[in-house]
Amino acid sequence: MTQPDAAGTAGDETETPRFDVFFHDDHVAPAPGGLYRLTLEHEMSGDKIGSDKLPAVEQEFEIRTPQFTIDASFVHALHPAPAAVGSFERVLPHITLNRLILPWERAVSPDLTGLPWTALLLFAEEELPGDPKAQGRADTRTVREFLSTTDSDVLLPRVDLDDVPPELWDSTCTTIDVPAAVFKDLVPRRADLPFLCHVRKVRPWQPPGAAAASGETLEIGDYAVVVANRFPRTAGRYAAHLVSLEGFADHLDGQQPGRPVVRMVSLWSWSFEARPDPTGHFDALIRHMAEDPAGLGLRLRPRQPAGARTAATDRLDLGYAPVDYVLPSGERTFGWYRGPFTPVVAPAVPRPAEGYRQADEALVYLTDTGVFDVSYAAAFTLGRSLALSDDTLAAALSAFRSRARHIAGRALMRTRTPLATAPGRAHERFHELMAGGLGHRLHTAATTTAAEARTRGATAPRIRAGGVPRPPAVAALLDRLRDDRARQGLRAALSAHLTPLISAVDQVKLLAATPLSHLVPDARMLPPESLRFFHVDPQWCTALRDGVLSTGIGTSLDAAVNRLAHEALDEPQPLTGLLMRSALVRNWPDVVVEPRVTGADGEPEPLTVAHRVVIGPDLLLCLFEGVPDEVRFREPHEGIHFGVDEGERIGLRRLTEPVGASLEGGTFPPEGEEGITRFLRAVDGGEEAEVLGLAADSDPLVPAMTVALRAAGQLGPDDPLSPGAFAVELVNAPQCITFSPSSASAPSFDQPGRQ
């Protein structure tokens, strides 16, 4: 089967997969670990051969394999992750091992070679006396102490200490004491073991270049996977232990051992917390938000009789919220405010050519209702506040103002020289000064004493009567800036400080710095478990930018040069985006959001996500460059998980080409029949059935699924369901749900569809 990249799903022919993933039944070692004796005998036959024989030669050797401990480098990934908290009731936990051969390189008993000797057991709280809180704790003992206990209540594996290399006797191992009743219900039956271990081989489809996601990511290589047989469906903590079954061959038949406690080696352990919630899964959360009766536009929905329309409800539908407003006279009233995120495309409003210079210029008076729209005035005021509070903006503005005053002042002094004209070369100016008598004056000044200067009297002043000449008025500069060459020359001179200012007032950066209360003026617009799509109002962003640039203007010269900054700025680009407030953000902070637009060839093309941020514990904000035709939400690609799908059923996959693709209309058990719970059993009389019966119970899963796959044409009449094929059927692929507008030409995301 194939695993897609961050933009594709298995079976989607329009996407390019990153990996080929192959599942194999096992990787049985030719010879399991243990002591061996090699005997070499030499025999000759023939008429002329005597009875003498060469002596036999014997050589003893040992194949060393992990037995009581495993190295940390053997463990590739764990799922659920250690200390994770979430809804895992559909998931079968598993451990992925870098040591491909590990589950098969020892034997459960000498006469049961080929079976896995490891199993992943999942213990709930209070099931292990030594770990009542299910934190993954275990006891530490030496191998000698473990195999030589004299406690008559403890059942040990049938492993003779003399068969263990003496150098391992005093090494330590970790053990758990399992009550006999829990052992009976939880430990896999002998026939189940092959279906709980398989081999995964990952090969590159193309050089992977997608960004890594959280959790277990698929990596090229060969791995062994050990899957638990229990769904964590009871709220609370669970401890997962990879245990050794070596020496327990006589107790894998589902019968309760005769001793009250079974002591087992724990090769690896971790814990996580399960919080079962049928509505807390990825697909359920997305669908719940999609079916929101308030719609998916960022607006208030008033409580009103159906069909009742007023000027106020029209404003609310456009995304406005009422806010307190104080008139210049001191009277209190209310005004309408709408932030930059609008459920519809905002209409154009008049704006001065040089931009807003004060907040009152941005007020919009609604003549039909006698109320002010304060949206753009609030954006302008916010821009001034950001410029004063944000270090980056303040530094960029200060540097630009200082440099502009210096350069513009020099330009005013050059009343006869165009701004775009470069000064003459230094040596030409020097010759001009020398021709004007500079040399003579310097010689006279150097050779005349102070006394002679006093007796001769002061020299005639070189400055004309009337005092120091003043530079021309700012009006002169403005007159000269009407010339395009002069304006371009001044802008070029200011470019070194204009560039960082332009970067600082970038549309996306300013929106990222905008407080949430200005983006969503009323919390009721974004209630818990809601998804809202929006357009970004470019005029609101322009007013915000005007407010930033209005800061620090102290003179008419500053105001004149400030126009150059406005001219250098590009118009705000069309942006759209979404806000999601949901437990989905808390549980899947790396949720994949993919905006796509239909290209000229009719194929979907991705749009750039200009900004993405998680605000607080459960709020996601995304901004897109352009208007998407559809937006996809995907579970983060965290490798391959195993379990059941929504509705307690297994979505069957193809075992013929293309292997791994979803089988059209294929679910198991079929609709109308009892779900997967019919194959589950409880642990030690518990109320919740969690342990999966695979091949040995009265109604096991594997034989029933084999019949269904044969009927679907995925297995031959006599073909069994192999462990590798069973693993393919239990794969839980990442969920993908697509939102699209109600029509291709609709500019709003008010009524999305769902795929």
C-alpha cells in the first residue's frame, strides 16, 4: 500500500504518494536463540574401504538474542505516545521496533518455533497490584532472583536458570506480577499470536520532502510491529508492557493458571491516559462544526422570529457587532464595529488620497439609521497604538523619520540643484574655490598675528545684510516633489530606511499583531466547537497601516515626506482565512489545513497559507493568500495506526491491486449487524468489553473477516487471511474532510459542503 504526502490520501489518483509500505507476516529466524551443538561425521563407502572411520568432531556454540531486556535503540516509536491524553477507544496501541527480527528470534517453547515470543499487554488502573495507578512501573530483580523464587503463589516461566548464560545471572531485569484472572483474559491465545506481530517495510516512492509531523512519522527502513489486543475504552490511565512469553507455552489456551500470580518479564513499558468520548474524534469534531446551525460565517445570530428583518439584523448578517460609542459632545450611544474578518466581501468606502491622517476621517456615518460605523476609525487608532507599543514598528518608524528629516533638510538647502542631480566631483569644486581667492585668504589668515588683526580691524563680513539665509519653505519642497525625478530621487535616498518600514507594516504582520478582541469583537461570534470562514477587509488593513504611519509626525516636513512612505506601499492583497475554536485544536495542534483553488487546467492547486497560529489552548487562526475553492482538513500524518473506524466497524481495504485502497462499500461487520463489540471480551469481570478475540474465541474476528474478504473477491476460496493482510485491514488512515462553497462563483464560505 502507499502512504501519501502532506497533500494526498491513499487511493487519490491526483496526489503523489511519498512511500511504498509493504506488510509481511513475519521474519522468522532460521535458528532461534539458544545453545547449539554442531557435529561433523565423516563416512566413506566402497568395496575397498575398510572399517576404520575418522573421529567425529563436535563444536558447541550459542546464538545470543535479547531475552530479559532490550536495548533502547530497538524501539522506534510508540502509539499512543507516552503521557498522551485523548480519545483512544478505537485504537489498538502498538510498539514499532527497529530490530526487525526481535519478535521471532526466540521461541515460546522449544517445540513452538515460528511463533512470536513477545506480546504487548495493556493494563488498566487497579489491574496490576504493583502499579495501581497504571503508570508503567515494574519491579527490578536480577535474573537469578527472577528464575529462582521460592514463593509458591507465583507462577514463573518454564526457563531453567542453567540454560541462561552464567554472565547474565546477576544482570537486572524488570518484572510485573499479573493476577491469574487478568492473565487469563488479557494474554493472547496461542492462535492469536501470529496476528499481533508483523513486519513493515517502508520504501521511498520519491525523495521525501514534506515537513515532519508530530508523533511517529514513516521513515524508510524495515521494522517489526507488535500490536496490543485491547482497546482502551475505560476512562483512566493505561500501562502498556511489552512482555516475554517465553516459558508460558502451557498457559496460552485461555485457562486460568493454578497459582494466583504470574510473574512476567517486561521488556519495555510506557503509559498514557484514555478519555473516551464518541464526539471527541477528529471526524466527529469536524462534522459537528460543519453542521453548526449558526452557519460558518463570522457573525452574530440574533434570536428573532423567522423572516423578521430589520436594519440591525442586516448589519449583524454583514458581520458587525454593536459597541459603546461616546460622541464628541459627551453623549453616549452605540456604533457598529466590524473587524478585518468579514463573512462577505466588504464594499469600498471613500478614503483620502494621502490616507487617513486622524481617526475622525475614518468614521462612516450611516445616514439611514443615524449611527456611526467605527470600524476603520478603530483600525486607525489601533495602528497608532501598535506603533507605540511594538518595538519593531517603533524602531522602523523612528529610523525612517530621523533619516527623512536629514535628507529632506539637505534637499531644501539646495534650492537650485534638482534632487536627482548628483553633486560635482570634489576636485572640480576645489579648483572653483581656489579661483575665487581661497588660497590668498588662507595664506593671509595663517600669516597675520592676532595683534595685527586687531589693529587692522575686522574684515568685511562675507554674509550679506539681513542675517543667515534661511532654507526655503516646505512648500518649495512640495513644489519640487511634483517633479517625478525629484520624488524618485528622494525615495531612492530614503530607500535604506524605507525598506524596513515597509516590511514592518506588512499586512500579514500587522494582522498577526492585532489583538483577538479586534479580530472577533464579540465572543458569541466564535462559540466553543465552532469553525468560521472569512474574507479579510483590505480597507480595514489600510486604515490600520495609516494609523501606524501617522505616528511620529511632528512637523509639516514630516507630513510631506510621509506621503513617500504611502506611495511606496503596495495595496493590501486579497486574503481569506478561518478561525477554529475546538477541542480538535487542543488534541491535534498540527492539524493539516490545505486551501486549494481550481487551476486553469481544471485541476486543484494549493494556495499559500500566509499565517498560521494557535492562540491559547483551542483556537486556530489561518490566513490564505487568495480565495480558495475548497479547504481540506486532515489528521496529522503520524505514521500508521491500527484500530476500527467510526460506527465500530472496520473499513475493508483491497488485498489485490491497488493494495491498501479502500474497498468500495466494504465495511466489516456489514451495516445492520452488530459492530466490532461482538468480538470483544472483558477483563476479570469488568463492565467494559475491551480485549479483541482474534482466532481462538468462540466467535473470533479473523475467521469472520476472512469470509467477508472472500466474498468481496480479495481472497481466494481457500486462501487464509495472513497476519500481514490482517494488518492492512486494521490500518487507520488519517481522516480527511473537505469544505467547499455552495457554488463556484460564491465569494463567501457561508454554506460549505462536506466530502
